[in-house]
Amino acid sequence: MRSHPMLGTLLLVGACGGGTYFTTLTASPSASPSDAIECARSKLKELGYKQTSFDEIGNRLTARKDDASVSHPDPQFRQNINRLEIEAAAGADGKTALTVEGHTFGEWFYQRGPTDVEEQASADVKQAAQAIVQSCGQS
């Protein structure tokens, strides 16, 4: 009988692959998707995040906040970047579905240029996502 070491390796990798690095929060506000996004846009300013993109038709936006307080012993590391991805859409049940994803990336500078490497979501980005959901996701 012939063994298949590749199959065992794939199973091991699948079992040992860690969880997700980012945080996702959802809510069902009573407001329309466009009102929920406008609420999130105003809350981002309060939290110190800079809006980087806005899709008015799709009710999506992204924002970032640089965090220079984090350090690594490698001189190629620059800073951490916290990013929020926010989307409001009409759900199948007719209610608005607000989704907020928080990501943290380490910004590294290599010979080929700046490279972002995703890291575990920071406490700051988790708190910001929670603040947006609490402010804009109330029924």
C-alpha cells in the first residue's frame, strides 16, 4: 500500500492554522444603510481615523490610523497601521446590516519598498470597531 505524505501534511496544516488576525463586529441598526455609513464616518473622525476610501453607492468605507508607539527590534520596521473596513447593506430580512472589520498591519520597509504584514488586531482597532458598532448599530 502506498502512503500519501502530502495528504497528511495538508491535514496538519489545516488543523494547525491559527485563527483570524482581524476582528469582525456586526449590528442591525434601524437606520438606513446610508444613514449608518454617515454615522460611521462622523465617528471615525472622533476616533482619530483618517478616511481612505468611500463608496457612496455601495455604502462602504475604509479608514486608517498610524500607530508609531509600537516598536520591533528590526530596523526595517516602521510602524503599525490600524485599518477599519465598514459596510452597511440591506439584509434579506429588510433590516440594515452593519459590518465593521478591524485590521492591524505592520509596515516594513524592504529594498523593494514598503510592505504591510497583517498582525493580530490591536486593542485600539478593536475598541474603535466596538465604538462604531455601539454608536451606529443601535436598533
